[in-house]
Amino acid sequence: MNNLSNLGEFTIGYKYCSNIKDRPQLHSTKDAFQVLKMIYDTDRLGIQEQFVVVFLNNSNIVIGCCNLFTGSLNSTTVDLRLIIASALKLMATGIIISHNHPSGKMKASESDILLTRRLKQALALIDIILIDHIIISPFDEYLSLKEDGIF
């Protein structure tokens, strides 16, 4: 049998860099949109797709956020494992995902809908709620897939 003493140490933890009371609490899609606008690279909204994730606690307080994936003019590759691993690391109970449509077209594509449904199912297995998928445009507009009844 091989020696296991040279394996790395694994830890789970999260250190708040600020008081949780000072973080945004999301009550609506409009609140989420305001937070998302702070995360996106606004200089690239009209030319490159970005995929952003907001991680929330039980009170819908933002505990973390990340511009996780960047793609081309009309698509980006999203790895569900990275989203789920990040949510678990942060001990999130809910997440909001978002991506931009550089064209400004405010309609969810079939791949947007499929991704949303797959992620919702995967998160449900570990008791994390997909709260919404919000598409934003470079023209300060947004579309909520939840409000539109898509998922």
C-alpha cells in the first residue's frame, strides 16, 4: 500500500471580509440587477458574453459573487461543477445566475433555458435553490427567467 502521509490537507471554511450586516439583501429582481451591474465588466457588456453568479444565505444576503465565465460575442461555456463547488464552499443556500446578451436581445435562447433547468435540478439535490437566471443587456435592461415563468 502507498504512503498517504504526503496528501494535501483539505479544509472547509469561509472568512467574511466585512460585516454581514453591511452586505446587500435582495428582495426583488431589481435589487439583484443592481448588484449584478456592480459585478459585470461593463466595458465588455456589448462585445463579450460573461456569466456571473451571486451566492446568498438564508436571508438572501449576498455572501459572495463572481464573474465566473467569459466567452465570445454570442456564447460562453458554463461548467456546472464550478458553480456547485463554489456554492458549497460558501455554504450558500441560494444562488442567482446571470449572463449578458451583447446583442441586446432580451429573449432567452434554448441553451439558456436548458442550462437553467439542468442547474436547478443539480442544485436541488444538495438543497440549494436557484433563485433566478437574469439576462442583462448593454442598454441597462434585464430579463428574469423566473418572472417570465421559464423555470
